[in-house]
Amino acid sequence: MGNSLKAILAFVPSNKCQKYLLEDLEEMPVDKMVDLSGRQMRRLPVHICSFRELVKLYLSDNNLNHLPPELEQLQNLQILALDFNNFKALPLVVCTLKQLCILYLGNNKLCSLPLELRLLQNLKTLWIESNCLQYLPEVVCELSLLKTLHAGSNALRTLPPQLQCLQELRTIWLSGNLLSEFPPVLLDMPFLEVIDVDRNSIRFFPSLAHLPGLKLVIYDHNPCRNAPKVAKGVRRVGRWSEETPEPRKRSGAVIEITLDEKPLLPPAAKTEPD
């Protein structure tokens, strides 16, 4: 069956058509995972919601903009991938899935996140990259177990001070935003291990040498006049990173030193919960 025909059948509510889209997926898979990525679906076949022991559900790269209320039946779900769809708002039914550890929402059309997101207190990884966020929703700061936050390629200009409450946070990706200064709140988060502020508009970097947990800082593609100072053993990716924290001056001219290697990017593959 071609993808176009599948997309048409996704609109048909009959059980026969809905199950046909699942390609004979009649029973709960042994590995408790269902991957319906890249099928041009506009509706999630409700039959999936009958697999109550499901742990992983991948719906990436479809044309979804809503989810059925029956999704609430999947109370054992730990991984949900909704990236590369057409969501303008996060369906509230997602916030009822309290065992979620990993939630992929990247490459949608989200301008905000609902307050109900705070109900996902087991969430450890949140991907909200490539959306329409002009600010980081403060509700994110209530996800106390969050370890990884990928908020790159939005329109963020600052970060809320409440972010420092996320004491389990280890990795934050902020590349491709509109930051004009290094977010001050990150200076009060000594537990951070990876900070990525690549491709922003930061002109000056404060010292990061006081952050004992820091292992990697990516600051390339900023109009900065200095490199961030870091503690011994911390890797930097950006201008002057292998020389001195400041550009060398000779005869009044500034010699810029750049790295040939590409900045380290977040892993493309879907990760598993710890």
C-alpha cells in the first residue's frame, strides 16, 4: 500500500481501516514497542491504545495535530516520540501518561507548553527543539527529575531563573536561538555537565571555571570577543578554544583562531531511559 493511500485511510474511523494501517499488528508486540513513524498519518489508530502494556510508542514524521483521549489507557508508556508532526499545542492527554521518561516534541509548531506538563514527574529527557518558542515555558522548571533538555532552534532570548531548581539537569542544548547574552541562570547550576549555546548572538562570555560538574561547553558561531574560561579538563568548542581564552593581539590586529572540527551535536538516535 502506498503512503498516500495510507494517509487517506487514516481518516476512516472503521476498525477495519484502522487496523489495516497497522499492517496486521493485532496483538501487543513482544518487545512492548510500536513504531508508526513516517506513515503520513493524520490520525492515530485508536486500536494502538488497547495495548495497555506498551512501553515505547514512536509516532515521528507524520501529519498528526491531535491525539485520541484513549491514549490515556497507556499508563505504562515510558517513551513517546511526537517529533516531526504538526502539533500547535501539546495534547493534554499526553500529560496523563505519568510513567513517561522520554518525550520527543521537536520539529512541531509549539508556541507554549501546558501547565499540566508538571504532572510528568518521571520525565528525564525532553526534546522541544525546532518549535516556535519565544520563551522557555516555566512549567519545564517543575520537572524535578529532568536530566536532558534540548531546546535548540527556537526563538529564546533568555531563560527563567527558576531553571536552577532542576538540580538533576546535566545537559542543556540551546543552539540556534536568539540569546544575546550567556543566560545568567546557568552560572548558578554547578551540576551542569554539557552546555551548548552554539549559533546565538552572545558577544561576551563570563567565566565558567566555578562550575565543578562542567565537562563540555559549545559556544561556536557567536559574535563573541572572548572564550569562556573553564576549569582544567573541560572541553571547549569555539573560537580560541585550543589557545588562550582571549584572542592574541599582534601589532594591533586580532588573530582569530578557529577549530576545524564541527561542533558536537545531540545524538540523533532515540535514547533509552536510564
